[in-house]
Amino acid sequence: MLTTRTGASRAAVRDRVLALGTLPVAAAVLTGVNAVYLLLVVFGNVTDFGTNQQFVHHVLAMDTTFHDRSLMWRSVTSTTAQDTAYVAIIAWEALSALVLTAGTLAWWRRPRQARRLSTLGLLLMLLLFGVGFIGIGGEWFAMWQSKAWNGLEAAIRNVTLAGLALLVVNLPHTSQE
């Protein structure tokens, strides 16, 4: 009788450990990775406001680009507009981080809601880094031309991480996995 219980308890432990290798757990972990990353980004931007504020100022002013006359009309030199853009970026990051955190926590209680929250948070992240940094910053404000104030590599890493998570979150899975 003791052997049966020991065998049953080993099987239960094995099943619990194997449950960590399921798609929903992978989705929760990837959502959580993005949430933690953005929470740290927001924390850094709030506690060290000036560093990335300078980044936004230089990108929008286009003062370290090739100064091509046909592009420079796009520059934004108003510090009020630059600071407004920076605060909007931080607010977008914070919103994304909160939605991703809610999505991460929901994977344990409400998987259907978790998938939607995670997808929303990851889409917010893709919009920020894909449209905001790669599209608008990289192309419209010619950030790719700057050696000193070029955030395209980091933006591409963020888009890649969020895109990978978005794929895993939305893969079909069953609750029996």
C-alpha cells in the first residue's frame, strides 16, 4: 500500500513539473518578461527623467542627423513639444506595462481573459516600438542617421521580443496540455 501511494505521489509531482512546460505557461512567462522589462523602463524613465529626455530632444530636433534641407522641416525644436512627447511615451510604456502585468497574473486564474490582456499589452508595445520608435523616430525623424542618438537597435529588440510573445500567446492550446 505504501508503494502505491509513493508511486502515485511521484506521478503527481511529475505531472505538476511537466505542466510547467505547457503553452499557457510559456505564454505567461513571455508576457511576464515583457511586463517586467517595461516596468523597469518606466521606473528608469521616471527616476532618471533627464537621460531619455535628452534622447527624445535630440531625435525630435534632428540635430545629429545629416541636416538634409529636404528633411529638416520635420524637426521639432520646441522643448515643450519634445517634453510632451517624452511624457506621452512614458505614459504609453506604463499603460503597456500595467496591461501586461494584468495579463501575466490572469494566466493562472482566467486564461481566456489572460490571452486578451496579453495580446492587448503586446500590441501596445509593438505600436510604441514599431510605429513610434522604428517608424516615426527612425524614418520620419531620420534617427537612423544619428550615431549618437539612434535607438533603432533597441526598438528592434523590443519589437522582436513582443512579437515572439504575441505569437506564443495566440497559438491554439487546450487546457489539457
